[in-house]
Amino acid sequence: MRLIDADKLPATCTVSVANGNIETTGWISAERINEAPTVEAIPVEWIYENAGKYFSGLEVLHLYKMIEDWENSNG
């Protein structure tokens, strides 16, 4: 898996006119996505699977709560 910062990819905008309606569509080419720089990140699934190796008891619960709070605030 390769993680990228999608917010740094500018969309290419296309405009079309059909039946008198103007329609715009934003898209990013596969080439631009493949060339995007990666970000350093730890998959959340890995944290859930391995938290017990590094933390115990309440520490694990606090870690899970922190991840849950982050997910709730970031959609």
C-alpha cells in the first residue's frame, strides 16, 4: 500500500455543455496519482492488531479512544 496526501493533488476540471446545462467535473489522472509523493503513516489496522504488544490495560483503551476521536473529527 502506498499512502499519498490527496489534498495536495490539484484536480483537473472539465466543462461540458449538454441540453443547455453546464456541467463541470473535477478529476485527477492516474498518472498524477502514481507520481504523487508518499506520506509517512501507520495503518490504523496495524495499531489495533499490535497495541497489546506495547501497551496494557487502560493504555490500550486510551489509544483506541484517541483513534476513535481522530476518526470522528476527520470524517
